[in-house]
Amino acid sequence: MPHAKLHIPGPVEVSEKTFKAMTSPMIGHRGQGFKDLYAKIQPQLQTLLSTKQLVYLSTSSAFGVMEGAIRNLVAKKVLSCMNGAFSDKWFDVAKKCGKQADALQVDWGSPIRAEAIDKKLATGEFDAVSLIHNETSTGTMSPLAEIAALKKKYPDVLFIVDAVSSMTALPINFDELGIDVLLAGTQKAFALPPGLAVFVASPAALAKAATIKDRGYYFDFVEFEKNAKDSMTPSTPSIPHIYALSSKLDDFFAEGLENRYARHKKTNQLTRDWAAKHGFNLFPEAGFESLTLTCISNGARPGGRVVDLVKLQKLVKDRGFLIDGGYGKIKGTTFRISNMGDETEATMNQLYAALDNSMKQL
Ligand SMILES: *Cc1c(COP(=O)(O)O)cnc(C)c1O
């Protein structure tokens, strides 16, 4: 089947090697083979996230774990930090789980700043905060270290962080940050097919979960911890995904995490350079641009170039690449190009060549 290579911000392109890893023969999830598999990747995941906590595997998309985090940790009220389509959804998730939630809303394209969270938490109303590290809809990264530093001032508030589109592309040191939940779906920077989420919870988060009565079944954090201690998952996981994750983690460490982070930074810079070369402005507030995708203004910001985006997408697709045409209320007035996963300077240059040639035909 003809396939346009994915440069949308998730799912991203999956390598042949990863797909091949998924076809390893099936094993029982309560048998030694599975325990050996999980025990092999556990320390790799712990190194990746700089944590001594056990890292859990959830057969779900990221939203499953988001919902789980809300159900397991919120007793009083959660502060939902909102600066784009995905963080807006976190607020809905909290309300649909029957939790009290309050919105900390800033303009799309602006980051969430510690100062604003501090003001809200000072009311004493909250026992949890939800935050998206890298708001994928706007290509905006919030300063995680600055925000996590608030933990010292509010030790009883649990910090839930969605790093769906940033985890593995830059260092996130879970224990050092002192946050309470960190989660990601694997179809973004991990470059696995969709269907698996990875997450970690602090001792405080686990202690809190144990006190919550209606924390649900499928995403019960206490069960995840209990099972992970035995290198198992609470229910039958997608074992093919876990084979793929194992293969991928080997790739990460063969490349070296520092090299992986530098590669994402470099390929992201190349995309920003491409946008500047063609007279486009970027959508995010300067200084807070994502390192895994580039959200380019196509009229959403004053000045800068505006093109027939639908036509550009089609021309690029005819050349074998899929780019995104904007998300939510900035669909059409922005477009997004992902550099997540396995992309290198060489593969990104192929995309820019296709974009350059397409621009000439507009
Ligand atoms: C993609 C994405 C999600 C949603 O993930 P699903 O796997 O679709 O549940 C959530 N948050 C962010 C930041 C994302 O980029």
C-alpha cells in the first residue's frame, strides 16, 4: 500500500525493525518469559526517566493513564493547567471523572508559568495539579523545572505531568524534579505504534492512591505497583508493544541518550530554520518552542507568510510526506511538523526538499 511518511505530531513513523520486534512469538503474561522481558526493560526505563521508582506499562493510550491519575490521586480538587487542546482535555477528564476541577487558563501558545500556579495553590483548595509539559497542539513547552520547584512550597499537592510528546526527546529526571506522576503514550517520541503508555508514580502518589476508594479497576495505581514488583502488569498487556518497546530502548541506549537529545534539538532547529527561510513566523511565544515539533503560524500570528495550507499539504503528500494542518481552534491558521522519534538530519532534509518543491508550486 502506498504510504505517506508521517511527520504529524503523533503517531509518528515506525521503523521496520520496531514492527519486526512486534512479531516475536507470543508468551503468557504470567510466565517467566514475560517477567524476564519486563525485568530487562525496567532498568532501561528507570535510567531513561532518572528514577528509582518502578515504571509501569499500560495497554491504553495516554488518556487512559491521565484518567487513572485523576481517579487515583484527586480527593479535593485538581488545578488543570490549560494552554492548548490537550491540556483543555485534561480539565474535561477531571470533570467527567466526577472530580472538582479549576482551570488555570492562559492563551494558546503561551507556556504555563510557576508564578500562576503558585497563586492558585496558595488558596489551599487543591490537592493535585495537572500539567502538560509539551502542549502538542500549539508546539509550546512549559518550564517543567521551574514548575516542579513549587513542590517544596506545596509538598501535599500532587503534580501530575503529561510528557506524552516530550518523553525520550529530552531529559526528564523524575526523582530530581520531585513530581508525582509522569506519563507518556508511546506513539509520539518513542516511535512505537499507538496502544501503549508508560508511567511512573512517586511514593506520595502511591500512598495517596491507597486512600482513595473509587480509584477504579483498570488503572488502579496500587495494582500497577504490586504487579510491577513481580515484573507483571495488572491485566493482560499488549505483549507485542512491549517487545517493540524493548527493541526501541536498546536503540536509545545504543545511540546514547545524550546523542538522542542532541539529535532532537538539532532536527527541531532545522525545521525552525526552514520556516524562517520561507518567511513564516512560529506560533509559540518566543523561548518556549517545543523541541519535538514545530507549530508554524499561517496567519494565526500577525505578519509572516500565509499560504494555501490544504494545497501545501496535498503537494507534500504527493511527494510522500504527511504534515499536520493545525489542531483545534488554530486548524488552518497554523501547521505542525514533527521531528520526533527516529528522524535524523538526513531524513528531515528529505522532508524540507519536498516542502521546498511544494512551496514553488503554490
Ligand atoms: C497525543 C497527546 C495526548 C493524547 O494521547 P492519546 O495517546 O491519544 O491518549 C495527550 N497529551 C499530549 C501532550 C499529546 O501530545
